Amino acid sequence: MAYYQPTDLKKGVVVQVDGKPFRVIDYNQKVVGRGGSIVNVRLKNLIDGSVIPKTFKGQDKIDSADVTTRNVQYLYNDGSTYYFMDPETFEQFELSSDIMEGSTGYLKEGENLGLQSFDGIITNVELPKNVYLEVTYAENITKGDTTSSVLKDATLETGLVVKVPAFIKTGDVISVDTSTGDYRERKK
């Protein structure tokens, strides 16, 4: 089994603590005397979604989690269950909405993404860094109020609402950062 040193832990790294898989969601390192360090992290349990704080000292060894990622295509959802298909084997997967928490606004039918599993249990949906989504509703701006520093709400085709610059209008396709939910750019 591979190990991580505490200083190897960064946001997004998946580790195993007490036999369970966790993803690092927050990382803070403090250097103490004589070159030692203490690493404080917040870890999200990939099975039940709970978040725990954990402190590691300089020489601690942290188990890496044996997480496998499978490429799948998002098919549809019925409100409580999300359906995916492996494009090579045509095997279909169902995920409950609680596993999908935070990812649903970035899913578009037919999109390819990764499903991560630990010991055969699907634990996470791995979204691309950015997704392009169409704006289905954006408020009209006041004439003359077109500076890029003015932000307004825009509703996207998946129902996600993001803050966008004033020049974005209904029908535009924009890029959204899936880790922060922030507007990135308008598609040319």
C-alpha cells in the first residue's frame, strides 16, 4: 500500500483513515521549530459525506485510498436517483441524490465524467474542472450599467444559478468552474 506524508496532502487527495476513504477538502500547514511541521486538514468521508478535522505531525504516514475511477456517461435523473452508463460495456449505474450532493447543477445529459469507487462502492462523481452551460434566464441590465464589475444572477440549463457579468444574456453559453461554482468566461 502506498503512503502519503502529511505535507503531500493537498485539496482533492483521497486518503484512507480507519479503513474509510476521505477526500481532503481543506489543508493548512504550520511550520514549527527545527524544521518540523503540523498539518491540519478537513476530510470528507466519501461514503457517508461527514466532514472531520484531523491533525498530522511531520513523520506520520497516511494510507492512500485504493479508489478506482470509471468513465461513464450521464443519462438522466428522476428527482431522487441519477442514472449513468459505461459507454464501453453499456452497464448502467444508479446513484442516489445524497451521493450527488453539490454535483447536480453541473450535469448535462450525455456528458462524460468519472465515477469513483472504493471497495466496489461508488463514492463520488468526478466532474470536469469546467463545464459549458447555456443561460436560460438572465436579468436585463440597465442601459449604461455595462461594466464588468456589476454581477447579476443567471439561471443555467441545469437549474444552477450563478453570478455573471452584466453583459451575459439569455442564450449565451458560459463556462463555470465546478469546484467553486464561479463564472469563468462566455463561449465564443
